Amino acid sequence: MANLDTVDIKILELLQQNSNRTTKSIAEELGMTTSPIFERIKKLEKEGYIKGYVAVLNQKKIGLKQTVFMGITLQGHTRSYLEKFVTQINNFPEVIECHRVSGNFDYLLKLVVEDIEAYEHFIISKLTLLPYLGNVQSLITLSTGKETNEINLSRLQ
Amino acid sequence: MANLDTVDIKILELLQQNSNRTTKSIAEELGMTTSPIFERIKKLEKEGYIKGYVAVLNQKKIGLKQTVFMGITLQGHTRSYLEKFVTQINNFPEVIECHRVSGNFDYLLKLVVEDIEAYEHFIISKLTLLPYLGNVQSLITLSTGKETNEINLSRLQ
DNA sequence: TATTTATACAGCATTTTATTCTTTATTTTT
DNA sequence: AAAAATAAAGAATAAAATGCTGTATAAATA
């Protein structure tokens, strides 16, 4: 695919908002028939523009009410240790994101836990067991104004 | 719904991984027929456990290669100003998350941009126009070890 | 310029899935 | 123990996905 045209971008925008829409309804919105829309979606999937389709859950309703960010600095920085650290961090079910960053920390983590108590438990019984841990800073989410996975594609047009 | 049973949790886990699976294939995996699975999914949607279904895009392939986190401190803290700040921040297409946090910052943002240059442009031409801005700290993502929206539900069982 | 080739899409046919309904078994309540 | 509620199987129907054919338009080639 040379590049994405207007129709492709529109399809991606719609599927980011609701991936359960029928091909037909997308086709109608774009003033086309189902087949070209169907074929374009398959192409976007095949060529990797679309990584997949997922259900988004209501964390709070499920009992996981607390989001926490952690800035972590390590004391050692050997390659083998960094890799080990990432592997272990990724295995914790509480951790949903783990980014190596430049700036005032080495790593930034995003966690989802039941509540503050569960977070404290995570720190005591899991995190602090990791060696070479340096400075650890917690950012406890009080409220969330925006939290989406939707990438704004208007910039591409 | 009193609460989620084992089958509900399993369904949620599967739909978090791939929401395009057919009812039939989920039913087969769980050793049931399609109708109960179908009804359970509808119930989970209706009662708000499932917020929606979305396509996950390949950011890099689309040309948005850089993720950045920003810790922001405000100088003023009147209610009306905080609200205005959040509203304006949420309107920036670059910002995909905006959390009010306790800790060393007032707000933590997550942004997705083309590259560092685009990030600099965001700061100069958008962010710094906001009044009452205090300390701003950037955490530039170098690499990402884990980045998922999938909530681990094994904790609930 | 004429001719071929590739691309995109409409429209229809077919297969597969989603959805609804009925019946039966099981559990819960009284 | 009887009645009511719940859960699921199985079949029937509606809707959607998927594939195919033909046509128009654009791009490439001679």
C-alpha cells in the first residue's frame, strides 16, 4: 500500500471508536457499498495498520478502581540487569504499561489495582523484592480527565 | 447481576484479547453452546462491564512514533482554573491521557506525536500558551516493554 | 494516440454468524 | 415438596460477512 487515502483514514477513525460496526453501516456513512469497505478493512489488517480488536472494560465496575503511575530509577545499569528488570516488571499483572524513558527516571510504569491498599501490597511484596532499585516515585491518580487509546488521525490528512 | 462468575470472567478475558472472535469459537473453547455465551456477552455490555469495542492501531506504522509523558505542576489552584486547564488539555489531539495525580505533580499527561520535533512544536505552540503553568517535566519514551489495555482478571477469581 | 493493465467499486450470490425462541434441566426460594 | 427463577441446549430465522463477476476509470505502455 503506497499510503493511506481519505477513505482509509476515515475507516480507521470509525473503527477506533467502535470496532463492532457493520461493514454496511460504515459503507453507508461513507457513501459506498460494502465490498470496497470490506476489502479495505482486510487490507488494513493484513498490512498491519490495525493490530487487533479488543473489548474495553469498565475498570471501576470490575473492582479495579485505582490507577497509579510510578517513576523508577535503577542503581545499576548493566544491560543484563535492565532486561531482567523489564521481564520481571512485565510479569506483574498490576502493570499494564512499562516504558523506558529519558528524563528524571529510567522507567515509567502504569498500574491498575483494586485500591491504595492493594498498591501498598504490590510495593511491599513485589516491587521491593527487585534488586538494584533506586528512587521510586508514586503518582496516585485522583481523577482522570481523558483516557483513550484512540489516536487522532486528523493530523495525517 | 449479583457478580461475575467464572464463565463471565473467562469471556471478558477472551474479548480483551480479541473482540472479533465469534460467539461460536468462544463457546467451543468454554465447552458451551452459542446462546448462553451470546446472552452473557449482551448482559456484560448492558450492565456496563464492557464499555465498548475498539480497533487498536499500529502507531508507528501510521507515523506517530513518539510517546511522551509530561508531569505538570500548576501555579494557581482555583477550581475554575483547574477545570479550564483540563478542558483545554483534553482538546489537544496529541494528548491521549490526562490524569490528576497526587505526588510530585498536579497532572500527568500521555501524548502520542510524530517525533521529537512535533513534541517540541506542541510545547511551544500549544502548551506554553496556557496560563498558570508551573513546572513541566518531560519523560521521553525510549522504548516500551509493555503497553496494553488488557486488565488481568485472574485477581478476581 | 491507441491499447493494455491495474484499480476501485457496484451489485449480486453464498456462506457464516448473530440473534431469537422454545424446551429442558438445575438451582433457589418459599 | 412445590413453585419460581436461572441457565443452557438446540433449532429456526435474520443479518452480516465474504467472495465473485462485471464495469468504469485511471495509469502505464507501446
